Amino acid sequence: MKTGQFSLKLTMAAVFWGSLLLPPHAAIASSVTGPVSAQKLSDFVRALSVDDLEGRAPGTAGETKTIAWLIRQYKALDLEPAGENGGWTQAVPLIHTKMGPARQLQIKTAYSAFGLQQNKDIYLTSLRPVDTITLMNAPMAFVGYGVSAPERGWDDFKGFDLKGKIAVFLVNDPDFAAASDEAVSGKFGGRAMTYYGRWTYKYEEAARRGAVAALIIHDTMAAGYGWNTVTAPAGEGYDIVRSSGDQPVALQGWLSADAARNLFAQAGLDLDDLKKQARRSDFKPVLLPDTFLSADLPLRYQKITSYNVLGRIKGKKRPDETIMFGAHWDAYGIGAADKEGRTIRSGAIDDGIGIAGVLELAHAFKRGPVPDRSLVFASWTAEERGLLGSSYYAEHPLYPLDKTVANFTIDVLQTAGRAKDVLLIGAGQNDLETALVKAARDQDRVVTPELLPERGLFFRADHLPFARRGVPVLLMMGMAGAYDLRSGGRPAGEKWLSDYMKCYHQTCDVWSPLLNFEGAAEDTDLLYKLGYDLAFSNNWPEWQPTSEFKAKRSVQK
């Protein structure tokens, strides 16, 4: 049996549903600088990782059990219900789809015809409420990075008509190659991914322009994750229920790097040369000559209701002003068996640890004086499916967003022990960053700008829907680079990150007695300090003048 940090196979009978018993290992020391308990973080993560929760997928029996467990924790913390109609939840209407094996999936060029293998060459999903997706000889067009950004003087489309076509995109944005290519535009932040680099933006842009499908060419470095992460949803898709006039493309997905290279070669095009062209502002879309994709794919769909869970501590002086702490409760459910036969993707670190942090923050605030402002503790659904639970809340807020002082989000914390630094995601956004520097100094730590800005982590967590509506945000996430650990330094941090990314969205993201939650507790303590200062003050964090979100809010005074 392996005993590596993430590959230890647990005896799940010992980790029973709802348990918060101490794990069978030496007690974990509490955080040395604040009220958050490393031991309780471990206990909560362990409870959220049990097989009985079936990987916490929305709309499943695992969700029902997870929601019940969360409500029990909220009640035990003596929070007040903060959901709809005086309850603990907010209903989120979703469509859930599942792609079946392809009856036909073929590309024809002027020179050849060849099939594509789902999950090997291509990964496809659909969010349409239909039984079958059929495309017959749909033409294909390469649209570069697919960016339409007038505020940056950039338009990849140049009036090109995408109606009825399949749009083929590069992942990330035009500045991604900045480190190795001096000819980049410089308009997209260098290596730091902008929102235009996210796969969600590309699918949305394709739909806005009438494309029937959107395919992104996978690149591990540019995406920030491997092909196994792309295929992790196993053909499932989720979306918020939309009106008939606001439907997504019929097919969306990814081409593997090898399949894309073969496709362009068969069409008589040089993909490497096109990639270089796409980094220039004068790039124009390229119709793949005499190249067509045909697909006949069965699809199962159902409309389901999933739930956000919300609890509150009501402020005594200004209860209408809200500070929000959030994380997502969902993971990836049940998928294909791994080498050890395990099929449940428990999501211990992503994002059981975030939920654990939110619960510990609620516990810490309940032990102190009643805050002047209200505190809301949110557990979001369907983050892994496109930030759907938090997006729905932002569109249908239960507490006015113009009175929401700040949103603090936890999504993955490192479990390798205490660190000398904390990683700042998306530097240069708002005043919360300055407050973070001070709070870290009080822990004898420093703030390090994210070391992997090309991963676009600022656009990949549940704070984003709030930022897009002007609420100042701060994301705590341990995937932004290697922490400088107090034991082993940055090399040890790099090893933790490398080991974790092998288990990202996989069956091996499980609780283990080898995990060290002390650093996670310190990171959560930082959010407690920042939230506490806002809860007992009149301060309103402001956006920096250069932030794209500044214009979204008129600061309340």
C-alpha cells in the first residue's frame, strides 16, 4: 500500500457519515496566531470526504446528504438561517446533462476522413435540453484566442461570420507566450491570465456569435491543468436554467494537443504558425479549407434543483451591511474507476477544506462579540460546473450587493504545514490586498504575488460573480504556486503542489492522516482578521483605479 501524501487508501468504514470524531493520529496543534483550529479543519474535511456522500455532485443523493450535514453544522454553530423564506437554503435551478457514446464523430478534409475518440482526441459536452446533438458537415474556423476586447484595442473576429460554424480557440489569452516571445501585444497583462483566457468566456463568445460548437485546443501550461482534468466531468454538464433566447452552443469541449495538430495538418495548415499569428492584433480568423465535422451524440438531460446553504450572524449596529465568507460544497461525484478501483471523487481539498474554513470562521465569530455588521457564511453549489451557485446568488442576491462590504472566498488550501508567506491571487484589484499584507505581517509572514498567474485563478472561483458586480473580493487559494514552507522552504511547497495537481479533480483527492492543516488554519486566520476589522468598522474597501471592476460599484459611505 502506498503511503504518499495523497495516495494513501483509507479504510472508509472508519470514516462514517456525519462523523466528527478525531482522526486516528496525533492531535494537530491549533493555529498559533488565531482562533481557527487545524484539528477542526481536519475533522470537517474528513467528514466531507466519506464515500457515503458519493463525491458531492449536485442533484444526487450525495447532495441531499451533504446539504443535510451542512445545515446540521450551521445549527450547531448557532447561526441564524440566511436562505430563502426564513430557511437555510437558496434553490438554484439547473439543467444536468450527460453525453452518451458517439454514434458518429468524424472530420472530413479535402485529403482524408478520420474519426475522433471521445476522451482521447476530443472531450465534448452539451448544455442543451435535447435528446440528441447532431451536426452534419459543420465547417470549422480557427479564431485564435477568440478575444473581443474593445477596451484593450483587440478584436480577433474582424467581422467574421461564425453562424453555423465550429469555432476553434486557443486556451489562455494573446499574451500567454510573453516569457518566450517578444512580439506579444502586452495588452493582456503578460503571463497573468485575464478573463478573456478562461474557457467559459470562449464558450460564451462563440454562442453570442452564432457558432454551433466551440472547441478549445488543450495545452497543459496554458490551461494550468492536464488532459485528465479536462475529462474529469466524464461527459456531464451543468448550467443554470436559461431562457430559449439565451442558449449555449450545441457542443462545447476540448481538442487534445495531438488531435488538433493532426487536424490542422490534414487541413493543410501549420498550427504553430497560426498560434504565432494569433498573438498579433491584426490576426484574422481562418476558415479551415474543405474541413467539416459531423457528429451524432446521444444526450440525457434533466432539470434539477440544487441548493446553496447560507447562515448568518446578524449585526447589532448596521445589520443591512454584509460581509460574506464562502466556499463550494460540490465535487465531481462518481466517475470512472482508477487503478485501485476507486470511483468516488471526494474533493477533500477541493473544496472540502474551503467549507471547513467557512465553518471554522463562523465558529470563531460566534465565540466573540456580536459584530456591528452582519456576517453571512455561504456554501455554494456547482462551482465545479462553472461557478453556477454563486453566479445564481449574484443574480438573485438575498442581501443587497450594494450593501455587501466584501466577499472572502476559500477554494483549496495547502496541507503541507505552516508557511513563511501567503499567496495573493490577482494582485492590484482592491484595498483588501493592503489589509492582507498587514495581517500577514502580524503572523510573521509576507505576501507573495501568485507564482502561476497564467492559470487565471482569479477568474476560477466563487468570488468572481461578486467582483463582476462590484463587490470587493479576496480569494484564498493554495494552487497559485509553491508556498515557502517553514519546513523545507519553497522546494517542499513545490512538491506539495506537484503532488496535489496529480489528484486535482481525481479520486485521490481524499482526506488522509498525513495531511498537515496548520498552514491552512493560518490562512483561514488571515480571513478572520480581515473580516473582523470590517465587521467592527465603517470601512468600505475600494477597487484600485486600474481594476476592471471599479466602475461596477459606487462605494457606500
